[in-house]
Amino acid sequence: MKPSIWTDAFVELQPEEAVKRMAKVGWKYIELADKHWRDIDKRQNPEQDFAKLKKQCEVLRIEILQMHGPMFNPCEEEEQLQGHIATAKRALKWASILEVQWVVFHPGCVPMAEDEQVAEQVRQKNLLLFHELVADAQRLNIRIAVENIFDNEKQGRRTFGAIPPDLLWLVQNTAPGMLGVCWDTGHGNIQKLDQYRAITTLGKHLVATHIADNDTSKDQHLLPFEGNIDWKAVISGLRDIRYDGLFNLEIGGAVHKVPIGIRESKLRYALELITFMIESESF
């Protein structure tokens, strides 16, 4: 496993400055946040600026191996869906320029889908969306990871994408090797899943991670050990499936309120913390 962090830790900065600061702290691998690729996407010549960002990373000896795609719900926004898909395809194009390995997307869902016909429609809408995105990704020589989400419903049918079987169904019904799973530990904790069992169930299909802690009340995006996740279970699961991708921190709540002048110190601690978690034989 490789220690990694998303650039949203410096959400108020432009991506070039965020990457520069990450490299200064000592990070070698990063995920480009949704907000940051959108910053470049809005510029006059985004293709040129993504190429410049790739060159900057080479000079700094830092790699952007994951990118978070746009977040939208194909099951609830029919009128805007084509615009969202066009944005997603632009994101894949930019990821290709950066030589990103995995672009992460959320599945679509309809909470409280009590009717089996509605539940099947949700599955099929997801399948259509990911078939289309995978076709573009294949052409661009990149791959897609679908992220587990969560629900807090007290009755009715579970939200699609909240448990491993939903995600595995998508993976098994798309082009082999093109779609994997991004396991979000915070989402899994809110869903009150057994992290070890979930990770080992996904097995070889787990290709990316979003690592964050919480107390199950909401998606707090805290550092490990700031919430109540069983981190030994997480690490054991990842080791048992021989996961060798990014152990990628998706922390916002842990750092966004820290003044930017001292935030690098907390991110240096974050790097030391997850390096210990990954490498320590006693953990």
C-alpha cells in the first residue's frame, strides 16, 4: 500500500499550489479532488493547464494516481443527466492527460425504494451509466472505481451502493478489468458494516480507497483514530486481500478549520500516522 491524500486538504488553494504544498510536506501520491479538477476545467485553456500540472508533478516527483469524478445522481436528475455525463467524460479526458489510474464515481441511488420495480430501475440506470463511462475510459486507457455510499433510512429498502454485493454486481456486469471498487471507510462505518468482512468480500475488485474516520453520526472526514472505526480490522482486511493500491486519506473535517499557516504540520503528522499504519508489523 502507498500512503496518499486528496488535494481537498488545501481546498481553498488552486490545484497547482495545493500539489506544491503536498510535495513540500513529503507526500508522493495524491488524489485530485473534484473541486480542483473543476478549477482547471473552468479555465480558458484547460487542456494546456492539465498538461502543465502533469509536468509540475513530474518535477516535484509526485503522482496523481486517483481522481474524484463529478458527483451526481443519475436516478434523480433525469433532465440534467446528459450534462452531468458530458462533465464526467471531460473529467475522464483530463484524468488521461494526468495519467491517473482510477477515477472514482458514486453510484446512483433512490432512498426508500420499497417497490421491487423501482429497485430494478435503479440497478439498470447505474448499469447504463457505468457502461457508458467505462467505454470512454477504455478508449482513454484509464479505469473507473465505483465508491460505496451509505443510507440512514429507518425503514424501507436499503439505498443502492451501500453494501459490497451492490458494487460487485456492477463490476461483474461491465467490461472485465475496467471497473473496480473504491472502499470508503467512513461510509462503511456510517452503514455500520464489518469493515474486515466488507473488504475481504470485495477482494481483488477493491482497487482504491477513501480513508477517513467518523463517529457514525455523519460523514465527518476525520483522521484515523479521531472517530470509532476499528482500524486494525481495516488494515487486516487490506493485507489479507493483498491490496497494493493507494491508502488514500479523504480528510476535510480534520484539517479545513486548521489555519493554512500551520496545516502543513498536521498533514505531516497525517503522513507519519498512515505510514505507521501501513508498515508497522505490530499494528
